[in-house]
Amino acid sequence: MADLEVLVIEDCYAENETPKALLVRLPDDEEVWIPKGHIDDDSEVYERGHNGKLVITKWIAQQKGLIERGKLKYVGP
């Protein structure tokens, strides 16, 4: 995923997962499903029970409305 623009959300927790997606609790306790294919290798949150920084593609953040709601810490290469 090195060629895609990624975004980081700090202090997330993976509540649940399916084979294709992760249910993530954001710092404000909102929950959102993130497809596993859009979670970057640098993410600390990638399976159920993990907590820390969630690194996802800019595209999925836009699709989930996370950018407009100010959920993101920073944009990285």
C-alpha cells in the first residue's frame, strides 16, 4: 500500500472483525466498519482486540465521512 495516500487516527480500538472487515471504535466512541484491504501495514489496529493508531487509505476515510467529521490526526505518504 506504499503508493496510496494514507491517513492516521490515533487511539482506536478494534471491537470486532469478520474475514473482510474490522469494526473500529474511534476516540469519540463512534464505531465504523473498515475493510481490511484498506488498512495499511503500518497500522497498530488490524485485528480484534488491538488498540492504537489506525492507518487507512484516504479513499476509505472519505467514503466513511471521517475527513469531513475531523477524525483524522494527519495525512502521510
